[in-house]
Amino acid sequence: MESNNNREKQTEEKPVNYKPEEPVSSNIEQEVSGNSASENELEKLKKQLAEEKDRCLRLNAEFENQRKRSQKEKEEFVKYANEKLIIEFIDILESLERGLENTKGSNNKDKLIHGLELIYKQLKNVLEKNGLAPIKALGEKFDPYKHEAMMQTPSDDNEEGTILEEFARGYMLNNKVIRYSKVRVSKNKDKDNENEVS
């Protein structure tokens, strides 16, 4: 009877919310399965990183190849950009050669002049077709964006700033000034006599 009483006391002394301890082996299994899941995830991330690195290297190589290809195309374009214009100048060169050959044995001055006029018109047409245009100067109002004043001359007959003389013709290529007209410009008579502009 005493042994039964002792047993009852032992059972009574246990706390009310007592849970029996989980076996140690189940804790270890959870940790191992957690570690293996982490390792799988780590391997997956490593694989993704390697794929992204490979993709970046390929993109970088493609970009470098495209850059080299573009540079080569640009160099080719610059090298042959004037090919069409040069071909047209060859025609003019050949016209000059023929003209010189024909005039060597001839004393006919009119024929030479006529030949030179034809070649001049041919050259002028080629240049105009490619965007070259002369700048109007004589009698125009001085424009510092198109004209370069070499001299000023007092004048009663012309408004101040009128171009009186053109020393060298100016040219525009596709609306861009490539050579300014060198000119003499009128000024009021009350200023100094004719002088150079510095």
C-alpha cells in the first residue's frame, strides 16, 4: 500500500501543463532536413548566379563586337563618303585632258575658250548638285555671318553697310558657310576716308 501511495504522490507532483519531452532523434532530423533544404536553396542560388554571370559576359561580348563593327562601318563611310563626288570630278578631269589634247595642235583661240566654258559649266553643275552655293554679296547689306569686311569706303550714294565690292566670293555648303565673302563696305561720309578694317 505504501508503494501505491508513493506512486500517487509522484504523479500528483508533476505540473499540470506537463508535456512529455520529444525524443532527441526527431530534433536532429528536423535540423538535418532544414540544413539540406538550405543547401538545396544555396545550390540553386549558386546556379542562378552562374547563369546570370554567363549572360552578362555574353552581353558584354556582344556589345564589344557591335561597337567594333560600328567603328569599322564609320571608318568605311568616312573613307568612301566622297566617292560619288570624286567620280563626277573624274569626268571633268577627263574633259580637261581632251580639251588640252585638242588645243595643242590648234591655233584656234575661240575653240579653246568654248571648251573651257563647257568644262566650267560642268564643274559648276557638279558642285551645285552637291549643295554648294555662292553667297550673294555685291549690293547686299553687310552680314557678319556671311561676309568679311576687308575695307570701308565713305559713300553718299549707298546706305551705310552696303557691300560695294567683292574681293573673293563666299560659299555655302548645304546652308552652312564654308567660306566668307571678302568685301568692301560703305560707311557714312562724315567718318574717316577709306581705310582697312582690322
